[in-house]
Amino acid sequence: ATAPAAPAAGGTAPQAQAASAPQVTIEGATYTYEGVARVLSRLALAPSLENVHLAASTLVVPQAQTPALSSGPSPAPAPVRKGRPYVAFTVTASLRGGAS
């Protein structure tokens, strides 16, 4: 374990200085958690980003829905097919050195 960093010459801790860097939030979706990990690892390699973190991820399982019935002599509509499950995610990062 390491000791907390001492305040910088200006009197603020390094974490406070890093917190003032512009933040980026990226939202996306992929079919697997492995895909989310790939996105994170690639973003971590981007020269303009630092402190890349997964803020949230959720497995979304779409449900089949039956269309509304219409009044009339037509036969009942067939249920709409259920979509493929996917992982929705949110990534946060800081712009390195105030890059824009």
C-alpha cells in the first residue's frame, strides 16, 4: 500500500488537480461483456484520454411485445420477435493535459 500523496506546492492535492481536467462520458452498447472490456482497453490506449473507468454496465434483455389489436375483421397480429440481449455501458475519462 502507498501513503496518500502530499499536497503540491500550491496547497492542493494531486487528486484535486486531476479532478479539474475536462471529463468525457461515453455511452455505448455491445453484445458481450468481453466487448465492453475491449472498448475500455482501446480507450485506455488513446493518447488524449486518461483515468478511463467503467461507470456502469447493464445486461438488457428485450422482451417480445404483441402489437395492439385493431378493431376489424383482420386476424390477430403475430407477436413481434424478441430482440437479441446486449450490454449497455457508460465509460468516464479525463482529457489528458486539458486536450480538446
